[in-house]
Amino acid sequence: MASDQKVRVGGRELTVSNLDKVLYPETGTTKADVMRYYLAVADVLIPQARLRPITRKRWPEGVGADSFFRKDLEDSAPEWIPTGEIQHTTSVNAYPLLDDPATLAWLAQVAALELHAPQWRFGADGKPQNPDRLVLDLDPGPGVELHDTAEVALMCREILEDMGLTCVPVTSGSKGIHLYAGLDGTSDADAVSQVAKTLAQHLQREHPKRITATMAKAQRDGKVFIDWSQNNGKKTTVCPYSLRGRARPTVAAPRTWEEIASNDLAQLEFDEVIRRVEDGIDPIAALGAPGEDRLATYRSMRDKTKTGEPVPDAAPSPRNGEPIFVIGEHDASHLHWDFRLEHDGVLVSWAVPKGPPLSTDLNRLAVQTEDHPIEYAEFEGTIPKGQYGAGTVKIWDIGTCEIEKWRDNEIIAVLQGRSDGGLGGVPRRFVLIRTNDNSWLLRLKHDQPKTEAKSKPELAPMLPTNATRGDITLDEQDGATFAFEMKWDGYRILAESSGGIRLRSRGGKDYTDLFPHTDEFEQMLDDDTVADGELIAVGPDSTPDFSLLHKVDRHGSDDTAELRYMVFDLLRLRGRDLTGEPWETRRELLEQLDPTDHVVIPPAYRGSFDNAWKAAGELGLEGVVAKHVRSVYEPGRSEKWLKVKRALHQEVVVVGVRTGKRGIASLLVAVPDEVGTLRYAGRVGTGFSNAQLDQIGKKLRRIERKTPAVDVPQSDAKDAWWVTPKYVAEVQLAGKTRDNKVRQASWRGWRDDKDPNEVRWEV
């Protein structure tokens, strides 16, 4: 390849050279690979580094050769890289600021493998602010393994959460684990350092044989050193998502607490991190700084002293309430319609020359324009001559919108306008499909929303009771005979064949359209037949993946997911009611049916619970359900079916959102007591991907309310806003406290198939 070449990254032109130079000899990783990595993770790395001075550790000849730290921006750097100045004892240093992918590409070009940053950011005045995060560096001494360090991380987490701080773990890419906890910026670096030091010294006193807070290396043998000193305003820590200059291309990788608690925890290399980011896994997203001002272009095109259009001075901020849309009839140099959808605090806008299509056989050109402020939704009037968009603007229709999909190349939204509006007063489902940079096609989808009321389900599923191995042993001693089935990690679904196939959850939600293989039910089930089972998504590793199922439920088809329906019971067969028959009779009839590729009859194990438990572990499944072989099918919770889980999962009802400086810090949740009264159950602050945080915020803003639905302690109610308790989620946890609060809860996903009144404590 040529030594020097020009490339364009994010609109910037950059000179790169020697892309085939090997920077990690052990793995053959080249400069081109390093650049590919940094560009692949730019969207998650930059928010963590934004407005922080970046110190670089460079390996120009690769990790097998000498390295050096660099503070000042290199003289050879492109002129467009911004800087921030810091006054040191004898000099003023101009550090690069990382705000776009092109800067990351340039850092890769100069072999800046490690990016280090302090715990504070520059303010609008160019001066250092108070720290916005606390960091603990857990460094294993000689003889200490990563899993030992992970146990100390869990101890630190419990203390930090008791302090009201939500923390995120990062496997350092070297030997240890970093913990980051978001702060509100009211305390200076000295105060934060003292808090971190006090925490470290407390754990040292509690566990003197396992933990040290002493700087002396001689004290670290067989212990985890909790380095609290990196909270000093003059110190830096390797940035989350930075590569490390080790023998292999490892990464300072943000992790979920579920991963930290796993027995197979290991440091991650760059290709693994790329795959995680592509899957939307970004556990540290909530600690990222906000991005660019999306109204900057809008403001630059308008003079608020000459136009009646709203021209806000500040960047957009989240708005309460349901998302809105507005379609304006704009008679300017050419008549066109302005089609605007609320997303990320602005009205994303398109100009539609021929107006929105009201027939499914029409395609309309839609040219994307600059984002508009939310206030523009109410604007009607005349834009003066000489101003951008001069002409008259009238509201053609306005109302609320439900965003069903929002991707770079496809957007699906259901618009509900006014009764006398241009959309005819009925909900309309539109799709926008990008054809090139700014040109889209606007279509009315064939599958329009149904307006008729949903019918109530005729049958309700039988539900297992949470149990232990000991419970099963006691029942066996009392003469009970069990069959053992796998506990599938998916949606509980009844499949009905009656003049067609219908799939519905136990709460009555229709999932027929989600499953693309309903034709296989028609091959398997005769008319007037009802089957019970679990809808699962199988990931690339051939194991059920609940988060992947929810992703498909939320966004439609996913190339990495294969949906399967696991049939484990029959309630009706060709009109014959089987609910009064024993399980073994129903199972015998079920096994006479012919399974298909995607409608599967999983095995039922007879005899030993231990064999079933071992099989569940080998298959990576949730656990085992033990069923009395003589049990009839009784809707509702039954002690004739017992579930034993490998990990503790709990359904919760979301009642509030606790905010930090950068968005969602944690969710406040509740669980109904034995009589169905909702009771506060604590906070969930980890396990979220970047995409999930975005979706959660929008989903909950639509149901915001002024007061909490349950009593919440003041320590948790600080900086919180409240929502109507209508959405159920599932979390993984370490257990519950004596006062019925979740312990070390980690997000797993929404349970859209569940209603709040179905939730009870299971742990």
C-alpha cells in the first residue's frame, strides 16, 4: 500500500501513512486495525472523553518497543483539533479535546494507543470544572486473580449504592477493574478524593487479608489495592473504551454487573468490544457527556429580530409528555409540506413537495432539512421576505406520535392527529426510508393501526411457583412424581388455532405478527387447538437471549436472532378440553404432534432432577421447571409446578427515574405485596445499553406524572421524576434486603408481556 494517502472521516480530510505497520506483534494487529477499532467505538468512546484533556501514551514502533506520554498537542496535528489549556507549575499545556471520529482516527495514525483523562471536564469558560465522576482503580497484587478483584468490586458497589451513587465497572484491559460513579459536580477534587480514600480504608479494615488502601507496593501481595488517588485533579485514568499497550490489543471495557459476577470474567480484546458496541451494549452510557447542539444549524439560518419563528438561545433539553408531530403547509417559493417528528429533544424535519401520502400505493419524496425546536410545532404565520423559508406556514395537522423504529435508514411512526386534521382524525402508520444523504421516501404502510377494542383472552396460563431443590426433595418424599422441563428465557405465549393462528401473552397482548413462522403452526396444530409455550430468541451462540428477544419485539427483525416457539403443553386439541387431564396425558398427546424447524417440542426429563439441572447448565438455560406428572392444568400460580432458577430474576414495576447530570442515573422500582398493594423496592442503575437508555427515557416520558405512586425515601427521591406504574421490567439481582429492596439489581429488559398486577416477589 502507498505510504501516504488521504482519507475522509466525518467530513474531515486526514493524511494517514504506514497503515500496514504492525503495532501488536503477538496478534499481528496493524495501525489500520487500530484505526478501524477507534472508528467503530467512536460513538460510545467520545461521550466519555468529551471536554476532558487527553493525555496520550504512544507506541510509534509498536508495543514491543519504547513508549512515551504526550500532553501538549503535537505540532503535526491537524489545525481543526480543538484544545484545552492547563496551567502547570512551569508551563501551560494545550491538550487535545476529543469531540469527533476524525480526531480519533488521527490519534490512531500517531499510534496513540492509550488515551488517559482526568475525572473532570472543561466548562464553557474553558476552565476545569469540579469532577463529574468518582473512580476507584482495583489493582490485584501478586497472587490475586481477576475473579478475586471482581468480588472486591461488588463490595465497593454496595457501599457506593448505599451512598446514593450508581457505579459502572470497567475491566481495565490490564489486570484489574475500574469503577466509575457519576457525581453532580458540586464537590471539588479534594473532597471526592477524601470520600474515595475513606471507602478504601473502610474496606481495608473490614477485610485486612484481602484488601489494602496503602500505596506501598510491598503491602499488596495476595491483596487487591483500592487506588483512590486517581480522583486527584492532576491525575488521569485510562479512558473507557481506550486500547491498552499490552502484548495483545485489550481494551478498558465497560461491563455489566452480571458479567462482573460471572465465573468466566476475563479482559476483552478489541474485536470483542466492537461486537458488543454493534449489539448496542454500552453499560457506561449514562456517564457520557451530551453531544452537539442540534439546533445550531437552525439558529445560524435565522435572525430572530426579523422572523416570527421561535429561535431559542439554548440547546434543546428533554421535554415531558408524549412525543409530538406536526405537519405544516408551507407556501414558500414552492408549495410543500413540512413533516416533523419529535426525537431527541428536537423536531426532525423533512420537506415533502407533494404532501403526505394518504394511500398505501403512493411514494412521496421527502428531503431532510435542519432540525427544528419543539416550539416550532405551534408556529403559524408569515416568514418575511429575505428570510430563510419566506412565505406562509399553516398547521395541516398536529398531535402525538409513537416511534416504533428509528434507525439511520428507516423510521416508522404512528401519528394521531386532530379530529379535523389532514390525517382524517385516525391513527396513521408512516415509514420513511432513506435513499441517499438527505433524500427519503415517505410511505403510508399497509399494516395500519387497528382501532377496535381488543377481546379478552379466553384462557390463562398455569404459572410455576419459585422453589429450591429442597422443596422438590420434600415433595418426592411425600410420594410426588416429577417430570423436569427446561426454564426458557422468553415470553410466555399461548398459541391458538381457530380459523387461523393467534399468539398472545398471558396478559392478552397479541404477538402473532412478531413470529415470522406462523405457517409452521398450521402444519402442526389442527383447528380448535390451543398450545402453551415460550417464545424465545436464539442468538449466534445457539442459546436463548432475552435481551435479543426484546430487541426484536421493539425493532422488528434482527439478523442475529432466530425466533422459536417452544411448545410444552396442550390445553385443547381439536375441540377437546385437556385442562382437566393430568400432565402426563397432555404430554403424551403433545408428543404425537409433528414439530417443525421453528415450532419445537423440547424434551421432558424423567427421573433425576440433577440430570435436568446439569442439562440446563450445559445449554446455558435459566433453570428447571419440575411438574407433578398428575397435575391438571390450573390457570394462575400453582405449587404443582415448581421452578428452580440458576440466577435470581425479579419482575418489577417502574415508578420513577432518578436523573444525573447526563440523563438517566437509575430507575426507581416497586413490587406489589401479597395483597397487590404496590411497595417501593429500590433502584436499578446498571445493565443498560446505550440504545436501551435512549428507548427507556422516551417510553417513560410519555407516562410522566407529578407525584410518586408509592412512598419513596427522600434519599432516593432526590433528582427524580415520576411515572404512572404501568410498565413491567425484569432485573437480575443478588437477592433482596430485609425491608424488601432489590440488592445489586441489573437491568434485563422490559416485560411487555406482563401487567403490573401479575408481579409479586419471587426471591
